Amino acid sequence: GVGDLDIYMKGYNFVFGHSNLITGVGLMSTMRLWPSFYGEPDEKNLFRKRMLTAATHEMGHLMGLFHCRNPGCVMNDSRSISEMDSKSFDFCKSCLKAIEDRKFKKM
């Protein structure tokens, strides 16, 4: 799911998204992805990159991945918009290997 409301989890001031592998449900918020949230002019390309990064990150969780220590990997945990902007929207080699090695059952 995608919404435009701020979302929170216990222990966090906010989250960009959250996914639950057990239920197969993922949620992300666009609210903190807009540059205007931080007092900057809205740039659609920056917003789109942030959306792609957040969505790919949540999909990674739904594919069984946990947070990655590689700061450039999309699966690295973002606790601020600057951390979100500093990482790629691609999986690192280790996360790609974990996805490839995983056996998925058809539903």
C-alpha cells in the first residue's frame, strides 16, 4: 500500500515504510519523500527516485531480505532523508545473491 500520511513504528520517530514477510503486506508513505516536507522546492525527479528507493526497499523485505550494512544498497536502513538520498535504488551484490539463492513457492 502507498499513502500520504506520516507513519510510525514503536522505537522510531517515523518510518518511510514497513513490510511484514509473514502477512506479505507492505506499506510506504509519500509524505516525507517530497522535498517540500523539508522546506525545499518540489523536484519530481528527486521525489520519483525516493519513491523507487522506498518501494524497492519494502519489496526487498517482502522477498525475505533484512537490512544491509552496505551504505549504498537499497536495503540499507534509512533513518533520515539524507540517508535515503545517499543510497542507490539497486540491491548490492550480497542482497542480489540472497534473492537468487532463495527458493520461492508459487502461491
